[in-house]
Amino acid sequence: MRFDGKVGVVTGAGSGIGRATAIGFAQRGGKVVVADVNGDNAASVVAEITAAGGTALAVAADMTNPREIDAMLDRAVEAYGRLDVLHNNAFGVPPTLQGRRMARVAELDQGVWDYSLQVGLTAVMQATRSVLPIMLRQGGGAIVNTASISGLFGDYGIAAYNAMKAGVVNFTRVVAMEYAGENIRCNCICPGAIDTPLLRRSLDTIQGFSQATVAAIPMGRLGKPEEMANVVLFLASDLASYVTGAAFVADGGLTAKTGIPTRFTD
């Protein structure tokens, strides 16, 4: 699986799945724009990539700002002459909303709802809408969105996240249908419980949550960002040339179960 001669943009690439994807893309010969709302984090990832002999460029971009999304994509084309892969991965909740992030629907904070849909769904649409003309001009491309098993099933207390990720899944399908005949593929990954800064906040602060989460996963462990990046890179690569509109689940078997307890007693 190689990306020689190809250019990718990864959003939310300063940590977690985005960071692992950007590094993996560069390791396989691609040139990558590392985009993150935190410019220092983006620069740190670029330093890792270039130290290993790869080619990368850091861009500070706020996914709630359409002008910054457009500038991010323009910067990629300006620097490298083309844009073959877009990984819409960015998501996060600002510190001002952290304490209000989890609630049942009757107590759902409007700010959490609005921000979650803006950064996690509307920004995906805006980046996709802006990258499509670029890919159409050059004859094709691949878009990979980070959805979640939380977009396929429900969770307690994070309705905004569930709704937003469900939107990403179906938006992915629409883009795939509309542009399949023009050599543009669009897929999404649906990670389970992955050891990223976003999940780590709950694992480290909610009593018993970490143990219960791991116990629910048949593989008996959290996923690694690099394991999700491998799925992203496959979907972005020519190895997946006949794959579009797919929602790839990578969750250690978490959603393979009905939830009914085991019938084995020993």
C-alpha cells in the first residue's frame, strides 16, 4: 500500500487517529498536510514526519470556520500541486463546554449540540464540498470520514455525538453515490473504543467506566489509533478501488454482540 505521488489532507491530525493517519500516509510515500486547530500540535506531528524522511506541512485550521477550511485545502494545492486524499477526522469539544458535554436529552445543552454538529458534521460537508471540484478537475480522489459506532447505535448521555456521527455515515453514502461515476470514492470508518485523548477524558474521570468499557469488548482491550489509521489508509488507497459508500466498523468485536449474556458457565 503506497501513496507515492499523492497528496493528502488530514484534519484533527495533531493527535489520535488523525496523527496516526498523517504519519502512516507519509511513511508510505505520500505528501501530507497536517491540519489541526492547535497549530503547535500540527507542527509537532510534521516534525515527526520530516525527521523520518517524509514530506509534510502544518496548517492551523479551525473546522468551525469555513474560510479556514477553504484556506487549508488551497494551501495543500498551492504547496504540492494536487489533492488526492481528504481525511475528515477533526472533532473536539472546547474547554468551555467540557463540563456540559454529557447529559440526558431533557438536560442537553444547546451549546454542546450546536458545536458538535458544526465541527463534526457541517465541517465535514464544507470540506467535502470544497474538495470535490479539485478532485473533479484532476480526475478523481478519495475521501475518508471518521464516523463512529456511535453513529450506528445509541449511547447514554452523548446524544449530540450520536446524531452527528450518524449524519457523517449517511452523508458519506450520498457523496459516494453522487460521485462514483467520476472516480471519486467516499467511505467512512466507524471506530469503537479507541485510546485517544477524546475517550481518555471519560476513561480517566468516570469511576468504573474504563473497566466496564474494556469488559464489553470481546478482544478485551481498547483499540490503538494506528489500528484505525490502517483502515483509513486502506480506504484511501488504490487497494480499495472498488470500495465506496462503505461504513467500516473497527471495534474489537464490540458491536458483534446482541448484548445477551453468555450461556457458558465455565
